[in-house]
Amino acid sequence: MPPALTPEDHSAVLRVHIGHRPPRPNVSYVDQLVGEDQEGIAFSYFTGLLRNYDVDVVHVHHPCALLGGKTDGDPLPKNDLVLSALALRVVHNLRKNRTALVQTVHGKDHCGTGRWRRILERATDAYITLDAEMKTPAPDRTVHIPHAHYRERFLGYPVAEQIPGRVLCISPHRLAAVCAAPLRVFELTSTAGLSLRVAGGPDPAVSSLIDRADAGTQEKISSRLELLSDAAMVEEISEAELVLLPAIETLADESMLFMALSLERPVLVQDSPAVQSLRREVGPGWIHTHAGPLTAERIDSVMDALQSSPAEQPPQFIGRDMDVVAQQYAALYRAASRRRR
């Protein structure tokens, strides 16, 4: 972990430039970086090619953001020679301004590879992982900061009454990835009173899947295809008896996982070492997994387990309070800035 803060660390404003959109009403990874009350730190945000180096720390969660690339789509379209030149310019400007570079490593990486990537890796002062299973290019410069839970975030939000037998597919960005398999196999389930709810961003592919599945399930499928606010997601999750999630590949996927657990709703998610680690942390009855393609039999077996042996206590979160997590980011920023200067 970064060194403990000293009194002089609080004497000046630390300027942190984040390659992420500013905080908004919907939960996002950036909320954990900014926190509710971080005195002495000024945050700013950038998209496109990094141009502002007059800061103490630059923090990105995909390295291609530094070169103006998209973090959730195709790799950077330029050739490696051009990208390497851009990366060398970024590194030169970072060093010239004694600005530290911090990267979060998480899930699926859409940035691609090449010499440009190695240039940025060598220049990175600290890596952050959200789960202990994630590997980075430099273990000696890596700090594990867990994803925060959202219990306090949703205090005061209206919570709906749980609907027995409701299975929910929900995702703000990857709805097709989570609902395609359940929609195909739902009519094969045998659990009495089971219903399937699909909620998330509108997608023509999802609409056609729902139409085809609904024809054979006697109105046991309902949907809410729109961009969901946090309040709408809280409503949908709290109505569910089981929440189906896609493989945890993006920060948005992980946010949905912690939203469901924070609202004390069990989840069914594709297995992975990180998911198994969290499963041990939160305790029995909350995280259920499937190793291969989702099947009707697996949905039935999980529903049987939930209805016959519900969890005996709420999910247990270790070191995941939002304020604690934000303080760890603040400490890392200060330590990285001190080393660079």
C-alpha cells in the first residue's frame, strides 16, 4: 500500500486529471475515485488526446484514452509507428511536468497491443486492480483497491417489494450479452411461478429476442427497454428474486454486481477466479455461478436453492465502504505524485 499520509501532504491542493466522464447521478467507477469529501484534491476530466499536463496525476482505466482512443470499442485505428510517436510525446510531457501516471487494470481490454503500449507501461507510476486476481505489467508497482459497495449510496431510494419467482436480466450497456441465453432457454425451465424480466438500454436485437421468446412462454416475460436511472435500477433489482448478470468484463458490469449485492439480491453470473473470491467474501447464498453457457437446469437449481435455503445473513463486504476506498485512491495519488516530484 502507499505510504501513510503526513501533515504536509494536506498543505497544498493535489490536481488529478481523470480519463473518465465527471460524476453524474448514475453510479460509475469515477465516484469511487472522487469520493464524497476529499479535501485538498482538485479533480478534472478529459476525453480525446491528453493535452493537459499541468496537473500532479493523470489517471486512466484504459491506456488508449491517453492517445484519444475509445475504451469500449475497436482498437486505435492508427498504425503502431504513429501510436508510438504519440505515446513518446505523452511520456515526454508527463516527465517534463513531473506528472505521475496511474492506470486501473480491469476486465476486457479493447485498446490493442504494440510498442506504444510498452512505452506507456514503462512510464506508469502505479497500477490499480479492483480484484486480487487481476494481473498487471508491473506487480511491484501495483496496488489492489477493492470495488466499493453501494449500501449508503442508495439509502432513501424507494425500494420495491420483491416479486416471488422473478428472474431479472439487467445491464445499462450490455443487455444483449446477459439476456440472450435466458430468453432462449426460459421456456424450458420447470420452476413453478417463474417469470423473466428484461431491463436495460434499448436494443433492436434484444427486442426481437423478447418477441420470439414471449411467443412460447404464455406472458411470463416482461421488459423495460430504456436507459435506466439509478432509481429505476434500484426498483428493478429490488423486485427480483434472482439477478442474472453477464460475465464481469467491464467496470459497468462490476457496478451492476455490487448494486445487486448491496440491495441484498442474489446473483447468477459466469464463473471466474475473481467471482469466486468475492463469493467467499460475501458469504453463502449470494453469488451463484455457471461455468459454461447458461441452461434452464441451472436457473431451476439456483431458484430451488434460494427458495429452500435462503441466505442467513446479508452479504459481507470487507474494506469496501465508499469513504474507505476513496481514501485509498487519495493516498495512492499523493504517493505517486511525491515519487514523481
